[in-house]
Amino acid sequence: MSALGHYLEEEGIATVAISLIRPQTENTKPPRALWVPFELGRPFGPPSDAASQRRVMLAALRLLERADGPVLIEDFPEDDPRARPDPGWRPPPVPMAGPTLVDRLADEIDALHGAHARWIARRGRTTVGLSGLDMPEIGRYVSAWLSGTAPASPREGYSAILALRFAVDDLKAYCLEAAAGDGAPSSRQLGNWLWNDTAAGAAVIALRALGLASDDDRLKAVLGNFMVPAVRVAMMGLSPG
């Protein structure tokens, strides 16, 4: 994006970028960039906080008024309001018992259905749906992979590995949306709950380990790099990809 910004500027089109990784931006040197202290995937800040997102957008657009340069990197002055933990937040209860991880995962998906339905009723939207599968189907497909034998893709036109990646993205989104509830938990609170306390988190970690141990380079790349966030890999002391 930094290189593209320079090409556009040469054609007389002013540009400004949002930066999430400042050292990378310093190396790539875009014409103008606003660095924000938010987690990856949230360049304008926490979801559903229109006032905060507007402040980020205005700060970025104001860089277009600046005449200094040719490289301008400004820091957004506010911290992420969702970085602070919500002491009143309580995640929905999930089944902790079960003879196998597969059983726990199926029970957990069912137990979170009501909480997720309430999320959709409040927000009017969901990010679940990338895989095109419903949640019980996602649970069964993930569980089939956990057996150690790659199942056939449940979606026409999708490879089995791509279908698994999308299914895992939907599974994580389903759990996090269900867990958010009426409070304002920080991303750290939600992440700790997902990766430390749920069958979904345990299943995704198991899939990552399965991929890393595979002789299939594509499976190793997808499951090793796209299942568990790098920051969580480091926090949990998991084997690097």
C-alpha cells in the first residue's frame, strides 16, 4: 500500500494510509500515514464505536492538509478504548465435561446458540458465514479433521483446506460474538476466554499442531499460520510455525 500511495501521488492523487505496525510503515515510507495503537484487523478501532472510529478517520484525513513530507507518519493520540478490561463482563457458560474434545465442541456450539442469537438481535449483523456452513456442520467438519484424516470439502468449488480455514474463521467469530454479551470486554479478555477456556480454542490449537506435523506443505502453511494468531502462539508458548 505504501508503494501504491507513491504511484497515486505521482498522478496527482493525494493519499493517506492507516498504519497498524509502525516499524513496517517506517521501512516502507508511505507519503502520509496515521499510526494507530489498535490490534490487527481493526484499523479504525473497536467495532460498534462510531464516535471513536470517526475520530480516527478525521485524524487521517487531516494529514491531507499537511505540507511537510515527503514522508509523513503521525501517531494517533488515543489508546484503544477496548484495551481496558471490563470488570463486569462475564462470558457465557460452556460445557467443560465430555468424554472427548469432539463431544465438548458439539455441546459448546449448541450451548452458545442462544447467546449468539442475542448478539445478532442487538447488533443486526454477524461476521459468521464465510464458510457457507451452519454451526453444527462446522463442528462436524472441524471434528472430522481432528480425526487425522482430511475429509472431503463440504462446499463445491472449495478445496478441503480452504473450507477448513473458512470454517475455523466462522467458529472463532461465533464464539467471540456469543461471548461479547451486553458488556464491553477487551480483546484480551475475549482472547483469554476463547483460547484458554473453550473447546473451540482447544480444537483450533489441535488443528494447528496437526498441520505443523503434516508432510503436506500447503496444509502445514494454512494450519500452521492461519489458525492461531501469532501473538497468542507466543503467549501460550506454542511451537512456532
